[in-house]
Amino acid sequence: MAIAKQALKIVNKKQLAKREGCLSLILYLCIRMYPLIKKILFRFPPENIHHQVMKGLRLLHRIPLGGAALRAAFDNKTTGLERHLFGLTFKNPVGLAAGFDKDAKYIKELASLGFGFVEIGTLTPLAQPGNDQPRLFRLPADKALINRMGFNNQGAAAAAIRLQHRPPGLIIGGNIGKNKITPNESATDDYEKCFHALYDGVDYFVVNVSSPNTPNLRALQEKEPLRQLLQHLQDLNQQKPLPKPILLKIAPDLTDEQLDDIIEIVQTTRLAGIVATNTTIRREGLQTRTDEIAAIGAGGLSGLPLRERATEVIRYIHTHSGGTIPIIAVGGIFTAAHAQEKLDAGASLVQVYTGFVYEGPGIVKNICKGLRK
């Protein structure tokens, strides 16, 4: 009887492994066919299809062997890419930028796609709907997106509850901002509330004062308001038993003089680093027709058109700070060559968003393979 039970266990394990292998093969084929799949997905409104795809990914993750199959197909097995930064160990340098999983709803599923870290948010103290739809637009000719989401999220407290069930081993950043109805004079209170709400659930913080989609938010990048805000958060941080790394996310549209101010403030407030860069309000050099761009209207541009400027900002900060400020690079990263360009300019880690949309779920694996070579 014992021998029969043992034999049955072996058969069951083989059957499970076979099923997992079949699922992994199907997912691998999805990677290879993503250019075709993308054409289908791009027929639907971008914000709607984003939510549908993520719900589908969640459903797949919940079925037996679904999560294992996702990890087998997409997770990066390349060794030697670990990064040690901010007192944290990143299994690889490729993260997901803020904005994709604002409310920490899909961190388990995203972990299965191989990301070295995931940044949630931007989160605000109060839930808010964001700007009116449509507010997310594709520019396929430029491999770009324009968004004017407006910090739509369910609030920092709701995200904190979800983070209580975060997957082990995944580094999570919390990107924080202010509510639209909060005047700039009271912005510090909003950032403080988010800091306290998320402190136990995230590994590092990113202060977002650079989104172009919240009225007057970028005014907080001016020297004195920014210094006061960051110093206040650092004072709160130092009162904690275990201070968390706090980084600043900046716009690509800053002048050299403004970047000099940023460097000085980050150094004097002893911030952990900079995330460079957010989206741009510029529209120069696009392949998309001018009338289409005009019809879309306001919003932040991301994707390949941002690549060169983001690299310039990273190189400037790295050079003028003497390499003393750690940088997480964002902007126009689609391939391993793009990621390496950012690392060569002075970044320590990279994040993708628009590249993830255009290149598909295999992007982390492909970048990591390329970096290893």
C-alpha cells in the first residue's frame, strides 16, 4: 500500500509538471507572438484594455500552476545582476515605474514577470478619481504614450492594507503625492500622511513633485518649497526606528540651473537618491501628425521620445554630483541597449513603463539577458 501511494505521488507530480510545462509553453508562445497580440490590444481604448489585461493576469495567477507557469515563462534566471543599493538587495536592476500599478493591486502578478522591484502609486492621502477620460493615449509611430491621469488612486490607506499581503522577496517602492484639492501651501501635510500610511508596507519612498497632470504640482520643485518638504519628510523618517530610503522624482524639463538646485537640496537633506525622469510636456520631434497631437491635448509624454533627454539629465546629475547621488533611470527604456545607456550615464537601476506596454511581458527577461551579455 505504501509503495502504491508513493507511486501515485510520483505520477501526480509528473502530471503537475507536465501541465505547468504546457502552460509555460503557451506563455512563451505569447512572448513570441506579442507583436501580433499588441495589434489586437491596441484596437481597444488604452486605459480599459490595461485593466482587462491585468485582471486576466490575476485570473491566470490564481489558477493551479498559473503563477508557477508565469514565473517559468517570464521570470529572469540570469545570475550576476544583483544590485545592492539603499541597504536593499535587488535581484536584478529592472523595475516597474510608478503609474502602472497605482493601488498595489497586482504586485504578486508583476513579481511573477521577473521585475527586480515594483513602484506603486502615485498615492495620495484621499482617494480621488483623477482627470476626466479619455486621459491615456498611444502614439504608435513614436512608441510613446501621453497621459493626463491626474493621480487617480484609491488612497494610501487602501494600498497599505493590500501591502500586508505582499509577495516575499519583492522590493516595493511607494510613490507619494498630494491630492488635487490640496493647495501647495498644505502639500507637506499630504506627503506626511502618505509617508505614515505606507511606512510599514514599502521598502523605499519616492516623492513625486514632477507630474504635469496635477495643477501647480511642479511649482513644488522650486528650491525653497522643495527643500522644506524634503527636510520635513527626512525629519519624520529619522524619528522612525528604521528609516526608509527617500528619493525624489524629477521632471525632464528642468534647466541646468534647476538641476543644480536639485543636486544641492538632495545632498543637504541627505536624500537617498533621485528618480530621473518623469514625463515631459514637450512635443518636439514626434512622428505622429501635428493635428493628432493637438487633438490629444495636455499631458505628459513618455516612451522613446523621452529617451535622449532622460539620459542627459542622468548624466548631468551624476557628473555634477561627483557620482554621489544614486539614480533610478526612467524614460525610453525598451531594450537592454537602452538600459545599458542609462547605466553608463550614471544610473544604478532602471524602470520601465511605456516600454512594458510596447514590448510586452518578456521585457524584463530580455533586458536582463542583454545586460548579462
